[in-house]
Amino acid sequence: MSASPHAKTSQGRFFEDFRIGQTIRHATPRTITVGDVALYNGLFGGRFAVQSSDAFAQTIGYSRSPLDDLLVFHIVFGKTVADISLNAVANLGYADCRFLKSVFPGATLTATSDVIGLRENSNKKTGIVYVRSRGFDETGDAVLDFARWVMVRKRNETAATPTERIPDLPKTVDPAQLGAACPKIHAAAYDTTLAGSPHRFSDYNTGDRIDHIDGITVEEAEHQIATRLYQNTARIHFNQFAESEGRFGRRLIYGGHAISLSRALSFNGLANAFHIAAINGGRHVAPLFSGDTVFAWSEVLTAAEIPNRKDVGALRLRTVATKDRPCPDFPLKGGEEYDPAVILDIDYWVLMPR
Amino acid sequence: MSASPHAKTSQGRFFEDFRIGQTIRHATPRTITVGDVALYNGLFGGRFAVQSSDAFAQTIGYSRSPLDDLLVFHIVFGKTVADISLNAVANLGYADCRFLKSVFPGATLTATSDVIGLRENSNKKTGIVYVRSRGFDETGDAVLDFARWVMVRKRNETAATPTERIPDLPKTVDPAQLGAACPKIHAAAYDTTLAGSPHRFSDYNTGDRIDHIDGITVEEAEHQIATRLYQNTARIHFNQFAESEGRFGRRLIYGGHAISLSRALSFNGLANAFHIAAINGGRHVAPLFSGDTVFAWSEVLTAAEIPNRKDVGALRLRTVATKDRPCPDFPLKGGEEYDPAVILDIDYWVLMPR
Amino acid sequence: MSASPHAKTSQGRFFEDFRIGQTIRHATPRTITVGDVALYNGLFGGRFAVQSSDAFAQTIGYSRSPLDDLLVFHIVFGKTVADISLNAVANLGYADCRFLKSVFPGATLTATSDVIGLRENSNKKTGIVYVRSRGFDETGDAVLDFARWVMVRKRNETAATPTERIPDLPKTVDPAQLGAACPKIHAAAYDTTLAGSPHRFSDYNTGDRIDHIDGITVEEAEHQIATRLYQNTARIHFNQFAESEGRFGRRLIYGGHAISLSRALSFNGLANAFHIAAINGGRHVAPLFSGDTVFAWSEVLTAAEIPNRKDVGALRLRTVATKDRPCPDFPLKGGEEYDPAVILDIDYWVLMPR
């Protein structure tokens, strides 16, 4: 008989379980199929033509519709949760997230994380763990690479304090690094009517602000199905019994859900932004709960050419999502503080046909 | 910087944006997969053998299971919403809806609409737009053709009144026009035990009335997932924040959801009505909301032979759906008025093996 | 015109409609696809590597990822409902459930049931029907075989009492009968890191008890989508209008939903139990409703070798699920009575790599 009821179960890693340079191979490998795509579509309602139509994708140079970039992100991210953030107090940030290879239905994804930074908090109860996580397809090619940092509980407050190391992470991905996951496209063959908007790369300018107009109300069943689809096991999203005694009294929706909703909403105004090439950073400003209605607006921070590419250009976008607050006036901050309706502030690069 | 926050977003067309003879090509092309089929099955629970089993479909002469006809309808219809009915006050009717070609997983659908009629209302605030919408597969073949008319707001009440033109639409599709989307089937190989009912075409007679017995309660997550799956962007279905101040105080369920629920319920009594060949017309008599339980009954309006087809016959059905009201007594009207429980009254042709 | 509104609808069989030796072929044949797999994953969040990754499955000797065993069970079970248990007062038990052949996406399943026992209850109002149900793939091979017994209403209390016959069913499936649905695997190639746990067959011992820790809250939309996916038509799961006047005042969740949730939860502690080979029996101790949070724990009843197999060993598990009650202390019974939080007590065989 086991010595303890938990001898074979995983309680997740605590701060003192991480070591600089450690590489963690994550479970569970996952073959992504058209079934996953359909469920993702039903949950978010994406309308980007490249991801919706094999015929459209082929016309511009893909072999077929690639997976939605965020579906790839969520699946890779989900794999890291059980090893990295099961005992996280907070997800503090992302940086340097780059999509490196198109992923198509049938691909099998795995993930690893390298511990690249550690800093114990002065209270000795928690510490910050910095990891670089990578997703790979079944050929071993990297498809996604990103850094994130989380505040993790210590199992034992008296555990030794590790040498502090804070990694140097870029504030933004350089345009020269964009586009690895986007084949050279036939921009002239890109049918803007079918895609839903006449506006190409050259129609957007730094400083443009776009209200995405529509709102989507989230239900418990929806975010649970989505988050389980990614095999993300963070407990706070699924367990109402525990959360009824928790900080919010209810299930917290996975932050990635707000990102996917914002992306889907952004179609209205950015219909030809067919590929997310990189995520520079993001902040989950406030929690999202079932019953909330999500709105979003975007600002073009930079319109950049990609070296040696005449087919596509890159827009650096800031997309801000709110709850129960339409965005015709672009709510963001009042002084230092975020508008209380803001839930997400994300900075990323999208590609558009030229 | 853009002149306006909405310079690149679509607010949908208003009445004065439509012109007789105008052809509108709709976004977004869409490849339908077995993933869409599975999600549709999970949402409606269809049990028709031809759509459920590749082996069954092949036995009677299909290459594999075709898509549910209503899934095709909803996806084509969904494409038209952003261009035709985003500013609709009311969906007034459908007519002459014909399924023209079997659609299988892997097909990519696109859609166009021709403006075939216009009539401004006397209040100058709204007008009726008649369109003929068509769905096409990736080979360019039409798979679906239907007319509908919607009442649309004017952007500007002083805009010029167009010449009135009201199209002549058939009250019912002629039997000679039915069956284009149904291959010649081996009726003798159609296994009625596997299909769930011994009753073939010849067992139904004009005037037969059938209570479909069961009820299905609808949840917000379900209708939202379904309607997003069709990329239908009508705002009233998704935005509780806005609708809390709206006409009903809550999200209105897409009318097509009630049609699909009724079709699924109709299996009990019409299990061998394996194909919807045409929809003659339909009326959404009352709104459907989350938490309502849908029931349905059907009447055989006509049992018709199809010229030159000995394999299948056609039943013209009237199916009536109710909410929170079982239908053993076939509720419909008291005098001119519909029974208050009725939500849907639809007139369509189904095919059955002879 | 039909003589009755229900002349063509099925009301299900009553006790007096069953005869010993009768074989019932069930509707509806069903092709299972990767779409069904994705939806099942979204609903339950399974993380077993063999079912999640084609690449992982191929490494150990499968042609690709097999379907989750319980998805096969639910789909076969679902087919039997309309014929066997539509008028059931209670599902009394299962026995001798054996998985006989791996099932992969693309397979088409059908089902039959043989009536193997009958016993009228002394009140003459109900009787117990014992059936042996089998699922077959499109080649005619049996993929699943199980016995179950249900208490069914009589249509007419004066109907003749059949000769009583109670079948002799095994309390547990013999280890020699296990493994037909599991190919010989390359146990050395089974990557326990990717699979999420280092513990193989030899690490488990009779008497081990494992708390699976996590909890999952169930929503109405989730169990309805799942149960419709299986084409299970039991009315009590879908019809709030009727159930508001019923025994519980609300929709009862399909018992199989609790089994699938428990299986998904059991990953934490039993990550390498990649295949359910047999179900010896199970009891739905208490009903599960929307909003309840399910927890689970397991006990190893036996660790058994399978004759002539060096690749895998079998664990006989008892998994107990509770609602709104974590399981660190393994709640089960106080004397004869179950702990009031227990909802499921199931006894089954899983295979693990050696």
C-alpha cells in the first residue's frame, strides 16, 4: 500500500523545485485535427479566410488552411501548466513569443520548457520562475517559442534561496524575426472581397485606432470546453466547489480565452490580418467571468516592412479588451490606472497582404 | 490616423445601400469538415442514418455520408448576414429554398446574394430587401438556392426612395424540382431497422399528423456555439450586455436553431425522411430563449411522386415547434392567432425511400 | 389520416414487449470521426497519451490513436437506449463488459442486444430486463460486449407474467479475457515522461489508494452535448419542462458522464493506465446534476498478469466519484450506507505498460 494518498499523483512543482538550466519535457503529446479546429471555431467564431477555407489558403500559397495561431499557442501553453504553473499565484507576463512554422491538422505537438530565471520574493513564501517554452511538431521542428514568468508558491518557506537570475527579454520582437510561419504568399491572388475587407497592409498607419464594435458574452460551458480542449489543467477554471471559497467566489476564465475572443472580434476592422506572427507581451488586467460580455479595440503601434518580403507587411497592434463596456472611445487608462472595464492589454504582430 | 474609429469596420448595409440587380459576394469561404459534423451532432443529436453512417450511406448509393442539409443551409445563410441583415429589424420570410447538390465533408462553400426586390416602408425609416442567395462548392457548382426578405433600417431617412419591385416567388417548390441533391438510391438496400423506423414513403398520407413527443431544453452555450460555427454574426445572439437593454432583455436564439431542433425531434415519426430537398417557407412565430424546451409536431401536407424517380418520394411537411408545450394535440392556431406556445411554422419537402 | 398521433412514433418497449432469446438490432449506425474525438476531449479533457497523439500511439505499436474506450462504450450504449431503456424506471447494473477490438476514427459502429433474462416484479407494474449488448464495426467484428439490466415499466399491468430467468453473470472479468482490444505494445518505447507519470504496472500494488485531487464542475450544456453526441435519447437528460415536474425537479445527468469525468480525473495518479480493458460492474449511487463538482479516488483491487503478455499488466480498479466533496480520505461507506457525497462506484480493469 502506498505510503500516502498522493504518492502517485502530481501536485505540481513548487518554487524550490526549479533550477536554472533545467529542461522540462511536458506531457501530453497531442495530434490536432479538424475536429479541434471545428470546436475552436464554434467557441470563438473566427472568420479569417485563410484559416476557414482550404481553397482560399491554397490560392495564396498554403497547402491547406493552417491552424489558428492561437489554437497552437493554447495547446502548447496548456502542456506547460501541469509542470510550471499549477502552484502559480499569478501569471505575470509573456514575452518574445514567435510562431515559427505553419501547423496543419494532423500535426502532433509536444512541448518543453527551459528554466531561464529565478527570483525569490522577499516574503520567502513565493518566487518568480522564468521559463522559455517551445512547441514542436512530430518532425521535431519548433513551431512556437515564448518566454513567460509566473509567481509560484514555495512548498517550504525554509527552503534555500536560489541565486537570483532575471533574464533579459526583448520588449518587442524585431520585424526581421517575423514571418517564419507564413509561406511566401501570392498577394495578388488574395481576394479581399472573399476575405471580408478591402483594407490591405498599406491602408493601415501607425496610430490608427479601430473599435471592433461587437460583444460576445461568455458562458461557463464555453470556457471550460475550450480550456479542456487545450488539456490545460489549471484548477481555478473548472472547480466551482473550490472556487466558491476562493478569491473570486467563482471560476476564473483562462486568460487565453480573452485573447481568442479579442482576436475573433478584431476581424471587424482587421479582416486581412490573417496571421499572428509574434506576441510581444500581454497583461491580463482584470479577471473575466462567465456572463461577462467582452468588447475590444485595437491601435496600430507600428506598420513595418519585413526584410526581403514583398508579399506581406507587419502591423504591431495593441488590442485592449473590456468587459461589459463597448469601446467606441477606446478605453484604456485614466492616469496610471487602467479603466476598470479593461481586462486585457496585449501587444502583438500580425501579417497582412501587401 | 483614421478619420473615424469605424473607418475600417463594417456596420453592415442599410436600406439605401441596396440596388436591384446588385450581386454581393459574401465572406468568408469555409471548408466544412467532419469536425463541424460532430459539433452539429452534439448540438442537435440528429439520428438520421444516412447522415450518421458512411457505411449506410454507401449501401444506398452515396459516396459517403453527406452533410446534414440544415448545416449547409446555416453555413450559407450565415455568410449572408454581415452583408444583408446586420441592420435588419426583422427577418420576414424565406421562399423557394432548394438543395441542389450533395455536400460532403471537405467541401468549401462560398455564397452570393442578388438583390431581387426593394420596397421602402411608408414611414421612410425602413424598407424591405428581397435577395436570392446561393451557396457554391469549390468547383463552382450551386449547392443551395433560396430567396429571403428582411426589413432593414435606413441610414438616412431622407435618402431617395427606390423604385418598388416585389419579386414573384413560388408558394411551394414544384416536385419536379426536387431531388437534385439526392443521388438515385438503392431503395431495396435501405435497411429500415438500422434507420430506426419501418415506415417508407408509401406509409405516409396527406393529412397524417405526427407528434414528435420529445422535448429539448436549450442553453445559452449551445446556441452560441452553433451560431458561431456558422460564422453568423448577428449581434442579437451573442451580446448579453447590449440585449439586456434590448427588446427582450436577453439574447435571442438564431431562428435556424429552432429549425434544427425541430428537424432532430422529427426523427421520432419521420426517421426515414433522410433528406430535406426544399423549404417552401417558414415563419418564426415567436422568439426562443435559453431555458426554453422545444417540442414539435408535423403534418403531411402532400405526398408526391417525383417525375422519373422510382427510388424516393417526396413528402411536403408542415412542422410546428412550440416552447414549453408538448404537442399531442397539435397546437397551431386559435382563429387567426397562433397558439402562444408556437415558435416556428415551417413548410418543406423531405425525401423518403419508396 | 393516421388512427393516432403516435402511429409512427416510437414510445419504446415495455416489459411485456421483451422475450427471452429475442435479438434487437438497434438504430442508428454511426461513423465516428476525429470530430467526435475532439468534442469528447473538449468535454472531458482526457490526457492519456495513447488517445491524444497518433505519434505516441504509433511508437508503441498502434496504427494511430485509438478512440477513447468510453467514447466507444457511450456510443454503443446510446444505440440501445431507444429499444431497451426508454421506459426504464432504473438502470440497475452492468456486468461482463469487455472491449474486444481497437476502434479508430473512421469506424462505423452498430449494435444489437439479446434478451437474456426477465423477472417480473411482484407489484406487476414493472419487471427487470437483462440484455447482452454488442457493438460491431463495419467489418462485422465485435468491438464491445456487455450485459446490463434495467427495471422497465409494463404497458399493461394485466399482461401475462413471463417465465422468470435470471442470467448467471460473472462478478469480474477473468484476466485471461483481457487485452483483445490492445495490440502487443513496445513497452520499452513507451515514454513515461511524455505520458505524464513514471509509474508503470509494477509500481502499483493491491490496496493502493489514490486521490485524484482535482474537481470538475458540470454544466447543462456540457452533459447535453455529450449525451446527444452518443445519440442517447433518454428523455430525462434533455427536457427541463418535463423534469421540472419530475422526481428531481431538474435534468438528470447521464450516468456515463460521471464515468467519463472520473476516468479523466484518474489521469492524475494513473496516467499510464492507457486502456480500459473491461468493466466488471458499476453503480450509480446518487444522481448528478448541473452545477455539481465531481471528484474521484481509486483503489487497486488486484494487480494481475495477463496470460502470455509481457508487454502490459492489468489493474483491477475501484473508482469512486463524489460530488462537492474532495477525496483525500477516500469517502465510501459508513456501515452499509454510502457516504452521501458518493455518486459512482465502478469496478474495472485497466492495462498499463510493464
